[in-house]
Amino acid sequence: MSFRLRATLRDRLGAASRPLVGGWVCTGSPLVAEIMAGSGLDWLLVDMEHGPNTLDTVLAQLQAIDGSGATPVVRVPIGDAVTIKQVLDLGAQNILVPMVSTADEARAVVAATRYPPRGRRGVGSALARSARWNRVEDYLANVDASVSVFVQIENAEGVDAAAEIAAVEGIDGVFVGPSDLAASLGLLGQQTHPDVVDAVRRTFAAVRAAGLPVGVNAFDPHVAQSYLDDGAAFILVGADVALLARGSEALAARWVTEHDDTERDSY
């Protein structure tokens, strides 16, 4: 029996006639991931950096998303070779590594996704979901085609090195994180400050000049549209937790606040 893996985010971006729009999955819940996967969004970010995710919950979410039209991307918490190996062995075909600020760091990320002699990923495909327990024909020979590697630029150093990072062989795209970028510029919480927006756009220009797709996170619709107009090829426009928070607040404002003037304390 043979098993065919899904197209990667790299493949989808290469074939897309429009930017790919995605949502953040932060809850760690496979049920929520399944709901998000059925929404019609192009891709989903399963977040191990800021979400309460473990290898077990990532696996369950990949299984919940599988079969939908959404492409899952797993953001690992750090560019650690062991963590990357484990996430790839779970069957993640697309990874995003945060806080990559130099070309050397980007090269180390790529090496962690490649088997020797081209890299240092440990070989355990017969034991792992990545190769569907040796049901994927010639997995070891063709593994690079089934994995896409994205890195995240999130500070001023990374912006300055964006061209060199994008030129690293094996990097398939760059994602910009305005929140941490704002903090690194001394503008904590000011993602739409003109200096932050300028840094994002400079990163866009450097990455696109290198021939790679560039993406960004932007929950404000007007900011998101402006980045799409600037050439973002993929974008995150919302998160499960934010949708739940704002949606429940809207319900409370409509059905509780309007009918109850009593001050409510947290308890």
C-alpha cells in the first residue's frame, strides 16, 4: 500500500493566483482546529510558541485538519533541531521557525529539516507518521519535496539581514511578525507605528527581490489589506482565541450589558 502526502505550503504558494489567507490555531484543541479547517481559509498556523501545544496536541490537530482544504503549518517554539525533528516526524509538512535574525540561523534551520549528508535530521521514518510508517513510497529519497521551511523575521537585526536570510538555500519563504518587531524597535504594542510598518515593507522588498514569497500577521483588516497591496503572498488575519474572545464579548454586550447595569467583578 502506498500513501500520497499533501501539497506543501510552498507548492500552494507557487500555484496560487492570489494571496493565501490563514488563521491562527492557538487553543491546542483538535476540535477547534477542525472547525477552523472547515471554514474555507487557505492555511492554518498551529502554534507551539505562544499556544499551549505539545507534541500530542499538535499530532491531534494535524489529524483533525487532514482531509480539509486548509494547509497546516506548525510554528515550533524555537529553532531547535530536536524539536524540529519531532514535529516533522509527527507528519508536519510545513514548519515556521520564529526569531530567525541571521543567515547562519536560517542555515541551521534548514539543516535540521534535512537528512544527512545534507543536514542533521535523525532518521526514523519507519517509526513515524511523516512517512506513514513506510507507506509513502521513496519517502527518504524524496523527503525534501514533501517539506517546506519558513522562517520568521521579528526584530531589527532580522530586517537588516532579510536579503541574506531569503538567499539561504532551502528556505521557502519568510514570515514577518510585527508584534515582536515593534518591541525590538522600542515600540511595544504599536504594530501600526509608521516605523514598524516601514520595517515590514523593507523586509517585504528584500525577500521578494530574492524571489521568495513573504507573509505577515495582521489582524486589523485595513492593515492586512495594505500589506496585501504591498505584495504579501500569504497572511494571517485572525486567531481562534481572538474570534472566541471578541465573539463572546459581542454576545455579552448585546444580551448582558444592555440589560444589566451591575458592575461584574472577575471571579
